Amino acid sequence: MEMRRSAMVLMAVLWGVASFGSADARPGGRSACRAGSDDTVERPAPADLLPDLARLFKMPPGALKDASYIRCSGGRLLACAVGANLSCGKADARRRSVGADAFCRDNPGAAVVPLVATGHDTIYSWHCVGARAVAGPPVTATDRHGFIRENWSAVP
């Protein structure tokens, strides 16, 4: 039983190291980003980083506890704080939107399709041509990993 427990602990440690790419003495994983990039979408920010993230995002640490995420990109630790209009997941770069299609069927010819219909992760502006949704030009940029660039900040 003790050997099995030790093996499970070792596996958990190795998984944590492998998920960031290298060992790190700090629980927050800052130096682990030297290994490159990690596109895991939902990696919650560890508690020891919350004070730094609170300064970065100008928010109380308690507000970030269950609403902030981290990832590595190009050897840098990046963080995102979910907000009413901010998505930390991968951007939606599809030029078709089920929500926009439904909105346009109900509002033919609308000059603007609201984000509540398209989702806040779309990179395009949308409008209706008759009852058909049409993606306009991009309104935000993505990074090379497909995340909305402006939603992610380097952790100092």
C-alpha cells in the first residue's frame, strides 16, 4: 500500500513537471516557461501567483482565485483574468457562427450582430445580409497559438 501511494505521488510530481516542461522550485511555475510553450487552455493560476496577478490586473486576489489562468508561450509566463467580456480560451476564428446565424434569421439586415449572439471569443465583427450572418474584418488579433492576444499578459 505504501509503495503504491509513493508511486502515485511520484506520478503526480512528474505530471506537474512535464506539464510545464521543466522542474521549478517555485510553485507558480515561472521559471518552467524556459522550456517553451504550453497551450493548455484551462490551467488555473496557482495561489502563490494571485498577489502578482492582482497587481497586474488591478483586481483583488480573491476575485482572481477562480477566474484566472496561466500558460507558457515563447518561454514567458502569461496570465488571463476572465471578465464579463474576456475569454481565456482559444479564439474562435471560424467564419461561420451558429449564434450569428440565429440572430440574423430573427433580425434580417442588422448592421451589427452582438457578441451575446456570436460569443466573446470570436475575432470578427459580424453583420447580417438579409437573414444570413457574414463575418467582417477581424477586430482582434490572435497570438501564434490561437489565443486572443490582448486577453493575455506577461507576468512580471
